[in-house]
Amino acid sequence: MMLYEADRLRLEAVDRVATLWLDSSDGNTVSRPLLRELDGAMNVAAGHPNLEVLVIRSGRAGVFLVGPSTADYEALGDTELRRDFSFAGQRLHDRIRQISRRTRTAALIEGACRNAGLELALACDFRLAIARPETQIGCDYLERGRLPCHGAAVRLPRQIGLHNALDMLMHSRDIPARAAKQLGLVDHAFGPRPAKTELWWFIADLQARAPRRTVRRRFLSRVREHRWLFRQTVISKFENIDSAQGKVLLNTVMQGWCKSQAEGFAAERTAFVRDCLHPDSAALRARSRRHEQLTAQFGDICSPRLVAVAGAGETGSKLAAIALRGGCDVAIWEPDTIQRFEGKRRLERLLRQAVDDGWLNAIEAGQKRDATHVSKHDVGFDAAELILLTGSGDTQQRDLTRLDACSDENAVLVTINFSPAMQDLRRPRRIVSLRFAGGDSRDVEIVPTSLTAEATTAKLYFWLTRCGLRPKLSATSAAEPALFAA
């Protein structure tokens, strides 16, 4: 039964269970019109006498809810508009909390859930996540030159603890579904195949329970983190943040943590009104705007089904594990017998790490390990959509010359070391380089040549993003690329 329908969402009910479908044509991005429609849907849900469970989920593949967009964010040009936008989101989430006194609320997260999307999910009693590679949950406000305004600074620390919340907010961390479950950010995470069954079992369990308020954090844990010494220890780990908005956000989170929720929300609104368009973050907002334009242009690019990796060394094994956790099939070519053996061991270790990090479960990791083809011949390279070349510079150049001639003409060829000779090949528009940061950093730099096609760079950018990395475009390549220029 349809209870409410608008341009960007619809509210349906079956057997005392309501489902609010988010289905906006702008990619499920939070905006002022969407907030108004959500408020209208909450009014209908609050007035329905028989609803026992309300599930909020997306009707679009690959995204739960994100935003606001940079254009909408920068359109809040005066203090009154900024205050109204912040208050509208906080009031909406307060309505959801009021509804939960008699109707259980749950957010079913499948796809990207960032910023205002995470704030909406935090307002619900429960959060469920479907463990796909696309399902990544986080806050990248600072990376986009913004500040939260709908409750993240208050609710996130109360959900996962002060230290974990600051780590997510200050470092713009995105985490996969199972890691979010380990952190306490979501209540249940399950694979896509049993998702429908798991959801209905969860709903049935909620209907069988008597209504009660959910406990967000253990009392003793809250007491420990409220101790003055612990707070100072946490602050000391983040006080060296460089950006002006980062310092504002740190102060806002601490006010929301040490004071009441109402005072925390007021502090968040004040900080948003005063500093949301700080001039020091203008370059980040310009980059974010370009990212959104590219998402609209290339965002429907699918991850490659088959990724081929030339070389089973440290870098090759790392790239293979990244591709596997991103949902791709992998073929590895390594002529050296000893390196093949060592590469298999490294890959197994990296897959165990992917299990620990929440990307895969143990069964999935075992299946992916067994299905990965490691051969002394380049089996599968002719059908691969993405080919990653590792090893020494001379080895990569030799392999690149041969594969440029025999691989699929639509395949993207990626080297780990930039070489000017890459531009002299037969199809240089599909060739690009990568540079990885050291250690466990998720940062990776994309280095296109002067001839690399924009679509090639965009394909690689979105694939790396879906695999949990943070790609940046090089500003030092031979010809200054304009892919992410403001």
C-alpha cells in the first residue's frame, strides 16, 4: 500500500512494515527538496496507527545516500540559509528518533553511505549493511572542504566512541560493511545473496520484541572516555590537524561529547553557519565539484570483471588482493617458479588481512584464493579489462609493448613507473601509471601521460575508489592534466 509518494522518494507499507524508498534522479544526494520530502514522509509515518517497523533503503543501485552536493552546499550563501539547512536536517533526524518510540526504525545500507547519508542512518534505531564492494560507510567532509551539520559531530562519537569517531571524521575514512559491524557502526552485515532473507528475519525479530530504547554505548565505556586524562590523550592525537575547518570540527565534536546532545547540536549549527565556506578550503570544494561532474559523466562505469596482473612480487600481490576484495576475478602472470610460490603465499596473507579489515569473510576469501589463476603464462590477459604491470622498469616496458599489441583494444593498461616511452606505443590513450604511498596508506596517485584519454583516467579513478583506495591525480606529469582541475 502506497502511503506517500514524491519526486525523490516513496513510502510503502505491507503487514505493519513500512519501507521508505530513496530514489532521487540526482543520485540520492541530500538537498533541501529531499529534506522537505523526507519530513513529509515522516509526518505520514508518525500518523499511521499500526506501523511496527520502518525501513529506510535506497531504490538506486550502488548508493544509499550521500551529499550534499558541492553546488547545493555553496548555494547556502548567507547565514540564514545555512542555519535553516542545518536545522532542517537536525529536526528531521529528531522526528525519526521520536517515531522510534513506538515504531522501530532501521536503515538498510547498500552502496555508498557518506556524510548526510550516514547522519540519516545514525538517527535510526538500527543499521543493516549489505556487504558489497560498493557499500562503504564514512564521512569525508574535511576532504571535500566541508563541515557536518545534521548531527554527525554528536551522534557518531556516541555510537562508536570518541577516538573512532574522530578517526573517521578527521581522516575522512570510508569503511566496508563488515568493518562497520566490527566497529559497532552497523548492527548486522550480510552478503548480497541472503540479504532479503536476513532482512525479513530481522524485521520479524523486531516485531516480536516489546518496544524499548536501544542502548547506543555501554555505560562504563562512556564513563572511561569522559575522564579528563583520556580526553586529553584523544585530543593530542588529532590536535596537529592543519586545516582551519579540521580544528573547528575537533572543537565541535568535543563540545558535543562533553555537553548534552542539545548543546552539541547547537554547537554544530553555530560552527556550520560560521565556517562552512571557509576560504582555506575553497580548493578542496573545487576538486569535490569536479569529482561530482565526473561522477555524473562516468559514474556508471562498472568495475572490471577480470583484472590481469603481470608479476607476483610485493606490488603485484597487493594489486591482486585489492582487485579481489573489489569483487573482480584475477589472473596473475609470473614466469619465475619461486616468485609464483612466494606470490601465492603473499596473496593468501593479504586476503586474511582483507578478512580482518572487514572486506571479506573467511569463506569468500578462501573462494577467491582458490579461483585466482597464477600461471607462468599470460593466460587470460587477452580478455582482461584492466592489466596491471609490475616489476622493474625494463620489465614493465617490455611487457607493455607486447600487451599493447595483443590485449583487447578497450583494456586499460597500468604501469607502476611512469616512462616517457609509454607515449610511443600503438594505443597510448589507454595507458596510465600509478604511484602508491608507503606503508598501509590508502593514498594512490594516478599519473596520466599527455596522450591518456580522460575516460581512461576516470575508469581507473572510480575503480580504485570502489576498492577502498583514495586516488589523487598527479600534478607533476609531463603535460598538466585537467581531469580534476577546478
